[in-house]
Amino acid sequence: MAESDPHAKRGPGRSWNELALQDTNGVPDYLLADYEPDLGDEPLDVSRFVSRAFFDLEMERMWPRVWQFAAREEEMPDPGDTVVYEYGEKSFLLVRQADRTIRAFYNACLHRGRKLRLTGGKVKDLRCPYHAFTWNADGSLKTIPCRWDFKHLEGKDMALPEVQVGLWGGYVFIKEESGGMSLEDYLAPLPDHFRDWRPEECYTVKWGGKVLKANWKVCMEAFIEAFHVIATHPQILPFTADTNSKYTLFSDHTNLTITPFGVTSTHVPAADREEQWVIDQFLKYNGRVVEPGMEVVVNEGETARQAMGAFNRKRFGKMIGRDISHVSDAEVQDAFTYNVFPNFSPWGGYGPAVVYRWRPWPDENHTLMEVRLIQRAKPDETPPKCPEMVLIPEDVDWEPMFGQLGAVLNQDMANIPHVHSGMKALRDGKVELAHYQESRIRHWHRTIDKYLAGEL
């Protein structure tokens, strides 16, 4: 995509690039690059979110052709370990092989179609609970009970059908249809951007999910723009420069929002923007326990952003057992919210990271939203066993599991089902978008259209 004018005016105040150029340490050049193609201002038709016919087209022409984040490798560390990955009405079974590779099969018995497994776990083979048809871990047929009654299957390929598997950064991806882009090309430029952040060294700390009464796109779109902060998350405005976020559209399959922290929103009156006040508000909201020698004090001539950068370099460096004194303020405090089409969002940076995933569950009116926290293991540290996803009931808050992040998620959840139901009440059936701050939403809909038209 062509680069836009990097000096194009955005919201009031300093742009993220201007803030980054004042960092204590240099920001990687790739984060300063601008990729902002003009996608126009046409409204979106509401049928894209609420129509069963549109949903069926996505399921037929888009989902089978995209790379989907199916698991983290720590979910299946040893040969024989399995993971069940599902979306819509489809189910897949990932199996760690004896040679430590991972293969993925359609999760259905080739006899009567019963799911081979309902959950992950360790197996020696894949045995159907209904009639005991059994396959080896590599998908080859092992046993047909009463084989004398299935002479018509002799000579027929009875291996479990497979889908493509790709690995990057500790993440396991699957793709149903063969051909198309390699995973590396599909993810670009994430592998380059994350090289120093090392997601392959991370492990899952917490993992929760909740079924939401909304289309998968309604859920996903709530987390790819910072425009909603002023109304939905006003408590973070003292230390979050929401309107100064940077939106970058890399390719058909990847984009990024960078939201600066340690800077007060332009929505907050100027009189309240003393630098120490910004830090104090951040610590108050996040409930940080400051260890001796790790106080966050803004020295004369220093900004809150620089002070928080210095604090986090010490804190995160100690947490991961690495010297990160050389890294930028941005990489230890800003929200680097990457998205990989259609439903995978890993956060970048050096601190503990958030990973989002959204899956149709199972129709156009419901979505399984998952939130996973990962953190990097120290050198020679043996990570704990990966926790299973906790399915949080609809009427239970996220906060008990995720703390302050959960409080923010609760605020988002208060919007999402009502966005979906409200769309059905739109008189003209049109959804309007901000030109810049919601450009990532329009970007994803352009990609959907390309898949539906057979261009990708």
C-alpha cells in the first residue's frame, strides 16, 4: 500500500510520531513509518453485520481461505497432546506428533460424523466414542470394528482429512484450503516487528472467554480503535492520549493501532495536565505497588512519559530477566494493538501482553471472545502448565479474573450487544465511520469484500 503524507494533520496535539521522537531511547524506524491509504468515507451497509446471507458467504468464501490462530504451543507441549479448535459449526483437532511437528484434522469420524474429541488432552490414538473407529495420531486409519461389514471401504482412503498448519512466535495457525499465501507472507510485517519482543518465549498466564450476543465483527471492531475511550473508558483519559493514536494499515491482512500512554488526552482540561499528576493518576487507576527504589517521580525537565518509561524498563527488565535499558519509552508503555485478519490481535512491546481472539459462535448473532494474558519466561525458567480457557458466564464480570483490565473489558461489554441490536434498528441501514480513527474497520471490510469476490 502506498504511504501517505506523514505530516498529514490528525487530531489536536502531538502525533504519536512526534511523541516517539522525544523518547529517551530511539524508537525502531518501522514504527515511525506511515501506511495510510485513503479508503474513502462511504458508509457500511448494516447487512454486513446482521444478515444471515452475508454471514453464510463469509463462512463459505472467507473463513476457509484465511490463516486462523488456533492455539499456543504451550497448550500442546508433548507428543500426543491435542487441542480442539472450533469456529462457527466447524471443528478441528490439532495433534502434536512424535517428531514434535503439529498436524490438524477435521474433527469428525469418517463413519457417522461424531466428533472424535470434545476437548483437548493427551492421546495415544484418535478413537471415536460412538463405534470405536480409530485413527493413529498421524491421521492414518488404525482400526475399523467389524471390518467384515465394511468391505466397501477396502482400498478407499480413510485417513483423516487434514488442513494446513503454520507456526510463528509460539502461535499455531490453521488454514482449511490449500494454496494461497504462506503464513509468513500473510503475517508480514509482524515477524519483523516482534523479533525483539520474542513472543515465542512467552507462556499463557490467564485465559478467559465469554459468548457475546453480537456479530464477530461488532466484537472485533470494539478493540481496533481508540475513539471510544472518551465515552466508554473516561477513567483512563488522564494518562491516555486517545486522539493521538496512530493507525497503520500494512496489508490486506495486518494493521496496527498505537495508543500513547503517559500523556493526557486532549479531552482533559489543560489545567489538569501537570506531569506528576499524570503519573499519579496512572498509578492510582492501575493500583501499582511501588517497590523501594522503584518510585515513579517526574524529575525537573522530564515528562511523565519519560518517567514512566524509565520505571517500566526497570520493572519489566526484572520481570523477564533481561537488560532492556536500551529500549524506547514507547515499547514499555504504549498499547501496540496489532490485528491479523480476521480475528487475531496480539499486543506488542516488552511487558506482559494481551492477546484477543474472536470466533463466530456459531452464527451471525453470537461470538466467542477470548482474552489471554501472556508473559515472557526468564532465562532457564520452566513455565507453568498452560491453563485451560475459563468460560465466563454472561452475567459474570471479567474483573475477578483480569483485575483492572477486566474493569475496562466490562465497559466494552456494556456496549457490544447493544451495538449489534441497535444496528437492526437503523432506519437507513447505514453505519458511518470516522475517516482516520476508524480506518482499520473500513480496512477489514475491504479485505472481506476481496475474499467474497474471490480476489484473495
